[in-house]
Amino acid sequence: MVWTSRPVRRLNGTIRAPGDKSCSHRALIFGGLASGTSRFTGLLEGDDVIRTGRAMAALGAGVVNTGPGAWEVRGVGPKGLTSPKEVLDFGNSGTGSRLMMGVMAGFDLTAELCGDASLSSRPMNRVLNPLRQMGMRDTAGQEGRLPFSLTGSSALKAIYYKPPQASAQVKSAILLAGLNAVGTTTVLEAKPTRDHTERMLQGFGAKLGFRTEPGGAAEISIAGKQPLFALDAAIPGDPSSAAFLIAAGILSPQGDVMVEGVMSNPTRSGFYDAANLMGAHLGAEERGEAAGERLIDLHAGYAGLKGIAVPERLVASMIDEFPVLAVLAAFATGETRVTGADELRVKESDRIKAIVAMLRVNGVGVEETADGFTVEGCGGPVPGGGLVETRHDHRIAMSALVMGTAAQRPVSVDDVSMIDTSYPEFLGHMAALGAEISEG
Ligand code: S3P
């Protein structure tokens, strides 16, 4: 179903950021493993997270929705997870499926896993290979694609592992397998990735070891067979979802957008750093803490932007924000160059191809490279007028709709349904700011 975003003069208003997707998955998983009942507020009720909750329930945890964003999770504790009776369907979610593979690896159970067309085309060997080294068995074959079944073991062996790619999902899967393995498991990260697993596991009472090497590489260690204890927590706001609203505020000629309660974590802040380098005027005010994370209220108004070479050190901390960064780049003066971002090829879509097509069909000059893309900024409103192929990718859909709010002509997308995976309130929030986005 085609939806269209029409140019508007002004976007203004205050929005409370939706719960962070990464933290919401982890809250349900760790709560489901812990002894006792955890209570969460502000949990993201996107399809990806709901499916993780269902998977934990099928494995023995009690997962109950007690109000909007409010969830109670009764953990299995020392009893451990048990084989599910149903197939675990992770829908579109790389995070849910990969973290759960690590979790299930450490228990004596067999589970069948599947996902949608997008997830079934994404590489799982990056997680399966280290888990196989630890002693997990699976039916995935060489290709390492869903669907397959896996058999975990309570006698899993600890490993020392250096992931070939910067990936918080891979790091997390190994640490979660390590939580139930025999011995101490260590992950060596060459470049830091989001650290929510480490922070939240400690919130649930686990002990982790950290060692930083002189070049910036870091070792994270976890001793096996540690108990987790229930936790009550408010889920911090999602900086990746907030980025769409902030970008809309920056591009709107009379923009004045405030997003409240956004998690401020250096492993997630690359988009905001890049936007600042491009000349955006972003304001931030401290708003306390949630679940061990700093919170800020973020403010954005209109700014003329200039193109930049995105520093490669920012790539991991803005890995989900390149589609919306590309939209900012399209309005900027001069060239914006993204390099060192080949991980974008294995996201919900090949995001390099999807971004290039999204901009081209709206009259923006853009070149694809092996590990990124180069945007020729329009120095003002982009022509627009295109129909964007979203390729089942929520972040491409939201980015294109943001672009339409400030383009010369409307921008359409071929589907909006998958936005529910990460940000079900997106269309409502954009409407509240004054955007004109409708079917047809
Ligand atoms: C996530 C890690 C990132 C990110 C994803 C969420 C997580 O994936 O793109 O949206 O919660 O651990 P990779 O680990 O594949 O980079």
C-alpha cells in the first residue's frame, strides 16, 4: 500500500521517545532468565520485541503485558529454559533471533527458529560459528540461513572469540551463551559496539570483566553459570527512532522539534555527532537516568547543512542511522561521503543499495561504493516526486517519509506496515509534529 509524505512549512512539537529497541529485547530476555519477577515500563511494543517476548514465553518464562508499555516477566531462574512446543518465529528481527540463539545455546533444549523473507536472507553464521565452537548443534548447513533448528547444551564450553565484524548482536550472543557455559568466555572487540548487554546484565546481577588494550580494542569476559536476579526498570528512549524526528526538525524551514527522554550513550550517538559536524543546531538537556543509562531531552531547529566525510570511527555508533543521515546529506551543500560501512549490506535490506535507490528516485545524485555511498547534496530542498522501494526495511520507509516533509514535491513509499517492527507510533508522532503523511 503506497503512502505519501507531502512537503509542509513547519514541523513543531514535543514527543516522548519510544522505548529503545535494543534495551527492550534485552529486558525481556534477561528478565526471562532471572530468578523472580521483573517489571518494566516504557518497553517498546514493536513487532520485533513482542516476538522476543513470545519466544521467551515459549521457552518457559512468564511474560505478561500489564498496561501500555508495562510488562511483568517471571523468570525461569535455576530451572532454566526448556524446549518450546512451537516454532519460534522472529519475524524481521536480527537482534531477537541472534541474541536468542546465544541464550538457547546454554540450555538442554531443541528449538526450531524461523523469520520473514528479509530475516531468512541475513547471515547467521556470524553467530552460529562461535556457538558451534562452544558446543551448540544446528541444522543450518553451510549457508547459515533461517529456518533451522538448534540444540543447546548445559555443558557448553567457554571460548575466547574475536568477531570478524563489529557487531553488538554477535558479541551479545556469545556473552549470553557464556553466561551458561563452563568456564569464562571472552569476546575481543576491535571496535566498540553498543554496550547494552554488558550494562543490563550487570543490572541483573551478573559480574563481567573488562580490559581495554592500548589501541582501543576491548575484552569483555563473563564467567559461566552465574545467576541473574529480577530487576524493575524503566526502558530509556530510543536514539535511533528519535533520529527521524530530529532530522525532520533540522530539515523543516521553521522546524522546532523536542524529543524527550532519549538515551545518551556514546555507543549510540554517532548520528548526532555527524549531524553536528554537518552544522545542525542540536540542544540537549539532562533528564536523569533509566536502567543505568543517561537520558536527555533533545532539541532540533532548522539549519542549513554542509556535506562531510563521515568519520569511520562513528560508523558503529550510527549503524542504524545511515538511511536518515543520507536524507540530511541530500539537503546539504556539497558532498557527503560514507566509507567503512559494509555492514549496511546485511541489515534488514542491503541498505547501501536501498539508500542509493531512495535518493536517486527523488532526483538526488548519489554513487554506490563497496563499503558506503557518496551523496551530492542539493544545497536545499531535494526535488522529491519519487516512489521509494522500501524492501521490507522500516528505516528506509521512515527516512523517505521524513525526506518528503521538506522536499519540493511529495515522496511516496511502497509500504509502511514494517515500520511497526521498531516504531509503531511513528506515523502518529509525525502527524503530531504537523507532517502530512497519508495513504495513496
Ligand atoms: C543491535 C545491534 C546492531 C543494530 C541492531 C540492534 C543490538 O546490529 O543494527 O539494530 O541490539 O544489538 P549488529 O550487531 O548486526 O551491528
